[in-house]
Amino acid sequence: MNINKIFGPYLRKAAPFGLALTGLLLLMTHSLAYKLGLLILFSLAGLYVYARLKNLLPASRPVRGVFSFVFLLLVLAYPLIELLAHGDQAGSLKTVLLLGYYTLPFLLYVFLLTVLGDLLLALNRRLKIIPLAFIRSRKLAAGALVLILAGSLAIVILGRIHYENIKVNEYRVEIPGRSARIDQLVIALVADFHISDVSEPRRMATIINKINSTRPDIILLPGDLLEGDRQGVDVGRYAAMFRRLRATYGVYASTGNHEYHRNIDFRSFFRKAGIELLEDRFVIIDRSFCLAGRSDSPDGIQQSLDQILQGAPPDLPLILMDHDPSNFAETLRHPADIQVSGHTHHGQLFPLHLIAQLKYDLSWGTKHIAHTHFFVTSGVQTWGYPVRTVGDSEIMLIRVALAHR
């Protein structure tokens, strides 16, 4: 039996998928590979779309020349905007920055619709549903080009509308009350504001008002309030907005990875905003529950949970804020009743949520494992482009019953 003859063709077909999976694993585990991989994928996807869409154009050289120029601008827009956004003059370029941010989701859906079109063409070649002569006609080419571009634009517009809709998603859980003096606790969980030069004060005011409307007992903000790599951003006006937050036990935050980008004094911001920052420490609130906050430094977590929770009273419920939901196993080795996280944005754009689901223990929602209830919010705002095609721009409202048996 010739094994190579039988399995060789299948192995050759599977090889690209194996390499793609290996590349995906590298992207998820190594920072340098992640950045390099994104650059390579972005470039290859751009070349593929350019070649396929150019074939749909008339043979006219002026038309194709204009298309090449416009397409090159679209491809370069997002990287250039990211560079501009880190400069001192970013605030004065707010409109330009916003327009540039939309190019990335637009190109993503142009790519996906182009791939879908090619798959349908391949299927038609096998099934022969549409005559080949019509497939090659200029009329179909023009229609396909309009459908791809208009469809992508429509998806981005709908994604912007969905982003604008701030939802309050409500959950109910029960945890052991132990020696707590209270029977219930209402938590407003809000993460990933990503305040930067393109943040909209109108939207921030809406978010603050919506949080207050839930009448929470405590407000938890587990990281990425600030886009800390921006220079010259006036965050003082936003600190004043946060001071309007109202909760029985106050407002508490832990840091996310974006606070540590060093261009903004985030500790000063939290003080001015009236938010108590828990960096690798815990507090006891109303002699009823223990609240801990874990730092998410890009250099790696500085302290273990053993260190952070040393001295925490075992007779009180424990709530943990940990921005990055990537280490549930460590949390489960401790008596945490609730962990709240953000960071993932649930991928933000379809189908990137599929990668987020692979990378994180939980990319959005809630999961009860052993003695711990895990909550991961998809964020009240977005990173970069203000477009969301998966997940919600949300405030999580968690109603906790503390059982005394």
C-alpha cells in the first residue's frame, strides 16, 4: 500500500491550514509575532483585494489609475492615522483621525465580501448554475464591485449605529454571605472607556448619566479608562464627568494595559475623578465584602493573587477586578466569589470575536466555574474605530444576593 499516494494529496491540502493555525497560535502568545503577523496579514489581504477588485473594473487606464490611487490611500490611512494620533497635535486633527479610523473596518468587510464572492464563483464552477458567459460579462463585474463596496459601507454604518446604542445588560447571581452585614449588592460594571483625543464629550456624558440611572450600590471600572499612549490629551474635562458618578459605596477601578503606556499620569486622573484605584491591593467595604484590584501592566503582572490577597478576611465575600480575563485557573485557587473583567471587547468586529473566544477564558458574558462567578464586559466604548459589529456597548448590572444560611 502506497501511503503517500493515498494521504499525500490530503496532507498537501491541509498544510496551508496547519501553517495558518500555527501562525494564529504565535499571534496569540508572542507580542513581536503578533505585530509582525498583523502587518503581514494586513498587507497580503490588501494585495488580494486590490488584485480582485481591479479585475472588476473596465480596462480603461485612467479608471484603473484612479482606483489604484484611492485604494492605496485607504490601505495607508489607518497606519498613518495611528502615527498622527500619538502626536502632540492629535486633538486638532480629530475629524481626520475619526475618518481614518473607519478605513480599517471598511477594508475588513471589503476583504470578507471579496472572499465570499470568490467562494460563490468556485461553487458555481462546480455546480454550473450561472452560465460562464454571464460570469465574465462587464455587467456582472460592475454589479459585483458596487455590491462589495456598498455592502461594506453599509456594514460599517450599521456598526457605528450599534456602537452608539449603550445597553444595560442585567445579571443575577447568588453567593455565600458569610458574615456580611448586607443581603444584596447591586454592581455597575463598566470597562474600556479608552478616553483619547477622539473621545466625544457628548457620549461620555450619556454614559455617566446611564450608569447613575441604574442606581448601583457600587461602581466597578476594571481598566482601560484612558488611552495612555496619547500625548497632549486634556483628560481634566473627563475627570470632572466621572466625579458625577453616584453609588452607595463609591467608585473603584483597577488598571488596564492601556493606562501603562506612560504618556498620561493616570494616577492623577483617578484622584481628580474621585475614583479609588486598587493597584494590587484590597479594601474592606462596610464590613460586608472585600474588593481587590489587580494591575495589568504590559510588562507582566507584578504580583500574584497570593500576594495581593494576603490578609484578606476569609469570613467576607471576595470580589476581584482583573482587567484581562486570561487566568481563571489562578483565580479559582483563591476564595473569590466574583471576578469582573474587560479588555476583550468581544473582538469588536465580526469575525474577530472568534479569535477572542479562542484566546480568552471568557470573551463576553458570564460563566460560573466551581465557587466563582466570572463576568467579562465587552466594554462601554471601543478601541480605535467607533464601530462595533459584535458585542454590545454595555453597562453590566450585576444584582448579587448574599445568602445567609
